[in-house]
Amino acid sequence: MEAEKQLGYVTRLELLEHESKLKTEVSKDIEKIENKVDGLGDDLNDLKDIVVPLSISLDQIATNTERTAETLDRFASDTTIHLHDHDIELTEIKAKSENDEKAKTSDVGVTVAIIGLIGAVITTIITLAPMLWK
């Protein structure tokens, strides 16, 4: 083979040098990508270590929230029943109080009538007494 270059032709040596250069560049690029993939794998493992406990925690929170909602519903129902019972008791007490008040007014009326009658009898006795002892 000739050592001189011909225009438009590539020698075997140039091809081998170029191939070697390309192999080196490609292997460097592959190594960089593998390092990045390894880093991503570690990051994914770290993320997995964080996400799995969070998922379990969220499930527990959902369960606890459901229990809390049921408890609050029962509490609201019990409170409503309790307040209803109190309303009934207060209505009964009010009715009894009104009846007692009417009875007291009746008793007061009777007492006033008796006192008035006694006063009338005493006044009559005082008025008639001088006439009887004369």
C-alpha cells in the first residue's frame, strides 16, 4: 500500500484510529449513563423506603378517620336523643309549674275570701255588740 493519501480515499490506519476514538467515546458515554442509572436505582430505593411507610400511614389515617366519623355520628345521635328527652322533661315541668301556679292562685283566692268573711263577721259582731248589751 501506498503511504501517500489519495484525494477522496481513507486509509485503513485512519479507519482504525477513528474506530478506536469512537469506541472510547461511546464507552465513556455508556459509563456515564450506567452511573446515572445506578444513581437512579439508589434514588428509587430511597423513594421506595419513604413512599411505602407513607402509604401504610395513609391507610391507617383513612381507617382512623372512618372510625372517628362513626363515633361522631353516634355521639350526635346520642346527644340529639338526650336533648329531646330534656325538652320533654322541661315541657312536663313547665306544665306542672303552671298547674301549681293556678292551684296557688286558687288557694290565695280562698284564703282572701276566708279572711274577708272573718273580717265581715268581726265587723258585724262589733257593730251589733253595743246593741245587744244595752
